[in-house]
Amino acid sequence: MSGTQSETGRQLAPGLLSLGVGLAALAGLWGGPLPDLARVSFVWHMMLHLGVILGAAPLIALGLARLAPLRTAWPVLFAGAASLLELAVVWGWHAPRLHEAAALDPTLFRIQQATFLGAGVLVWLPGLAPGRAAAGAGLLAMLFSLMHMTMLGVLLTLSPRLLYAPEICGTAFGLAPLDTQRLGGAMMAVAGLGPYLVGAAVFTMRLTREGPED
């Protein structure tokens, strides 16, 4: 009995560790100064957004997948729905009116952050499930997320005019509001290259190693 419990503990430990680190990162992001700064500066908003969706969310998803693997007969369909949801969440909250509304309304700001987290977790879960089909679904989700996040970041970076109210876009590091917006866009365009490319590489390796029957 003790041997079985020890083995179970060893199996659960990585998932608990990943989940714990992800939740700790989330607590640091939401419990620190970033939320207040994010509501008056686009650069700090982007730091918070990327920290939640590219930092805390993958760790939490990995922990959940280790503790309770997703079981679905349609991993590609799940991944497609999760990817479209993430697209709607990320692009929707960066539309000028919604972004400004969230910056001015504490309740909307909390909803914004919660949806960033939820969409960020869901887009990773299909690929973290066991099986070759899940790995393929995860690869598609990573590539789609990388594409749309980079595209939005490039649009924000290259915009010739300020898309958000100056008091919302704010300043950072001595930059004017338009340059602050451009820096935030560049951060979004570049940041996704790390987590999403790593995820895509891992899922690709699983596709080449796992047999069709897995």
C-alpha cells in the first residue's frame, strides 16, 4: 500500500508543482502593482497580459493536464474552438472601445483578466492530452495562436496613429503615448515566439514519436 501511495505521489508531484508555480505567478501578477499600472499605460497592460496568457496560463494548463488529463474524442475540434475563443478574447479586448472600458471599469478589468487566463489555459489543454491526435491538435493551436498574436502585435506596432485615449495608453520609459502603444505592440509580436514555438516543437516531437494507436 505504501509503495502504491509513493508511486502515486511521484506521478502527481510534477502536476502539483506546475500548478503551484502557475498560481504563484498569477498571484504575483494580479496582486502586485501591475493591475493599477496596466490601466493607465499600454506597455504595463501588455506586460500583465503577456504574463497571464503566456506565463501563468501554460503552467496552470500543464498542471491540470498532469493531474486530470483531458479526455475527448475530438481533440482537433476542441483545439479549434479553444483557438477561436482565444482569438476573440485577445482581439476583442484590444479593440479601442473595449480596452478603454476595461481600463476605466474595475469590474470589466477583472472580467478581461479572467478571460485572458481562461482562454490561455484552454488553448493548451488539447495538446497536453495523451495521444497522437492530441499532439496534432496542440500543434495547430500553437501555430494559430502564434499567428494571430503576432499579427495583432504588428498592427499595433505599425499603426500611424494612437488607437487608444492618451490617458489610457499613457507613457512608459519616457515615451510618448503613440510610441508606448508601438512598444506594447512589439512586445506582443515578439513574446509569443517563445512559448508558442516551444509548444509547437514539443507537439511536433510527440507526433513523430507516438504511434497512431496512442
